[in-house]
Amino acid sequence: MMTGLDYGSIQLYSCASMTNSMITTNITFPKDDWKALKVLAITQGISMAEFVRRVVGKSVRKNALILIRQRRLTINGFTPEFEAEVLKAAEQPMDQDVVLKPTDAVGKFMNQMLIEK
């Protein structure tokens, strides 16, 4: 089974037969860039696909780390303070959870939403 989304010159395909960690992508390059990629891949003894994966992966990871450091975010995308609060809350026993009861209007709306599903 193959499904695809078209984003201009980039098409993303997800194949059921592939592992969940990989997605096949079709990218259109200018001819000169394609030739240069081919030469670089051959000189490294790898396929063009592997060359592009390595270059893109390195760039994406590097830029993601820069953004994380600039914004002071954890790897989960939270500020350290917020993540500490989340982890602290997760440690609390469930019997100490506070369950908020909806007002009548909210309760009726939620019940109607459940019925419509």
C-alpha cells in the first residue's frame, strides 16, 4: 500500500512494506545540482540517496540543536522549568489527581460530541 502527498516538486510517499523509521521522498533537483550530487556520491562510494540522507540528516540535526540552545528548550521542546513541572506532576500518585467537573453547559456539549461520534 502506498500513499503520497504532493508538495510542489517534493512528493512524500509512505509505504506499508517499509520500516516505520524511513519515508521515501522524491525530490526534483536542477540538472547541474543532480550531476554534482552524483559525482560526490560516487567519489564516496555510496548511492545518491545515501549521500543526500547523510547531508540532510547532519544539517537537520545541527540546526535543530542550534534552535534548542537558542530557545533554551529541552529535547522534548519544553523550557527546562516547564519540563521539570511536568515530570514532577507525573511522579504524583494518581489518587492525588484533581478532576474538574464541567458546568452543565459544558457537560451537555461534551455528551453531544460523544454521541455524534
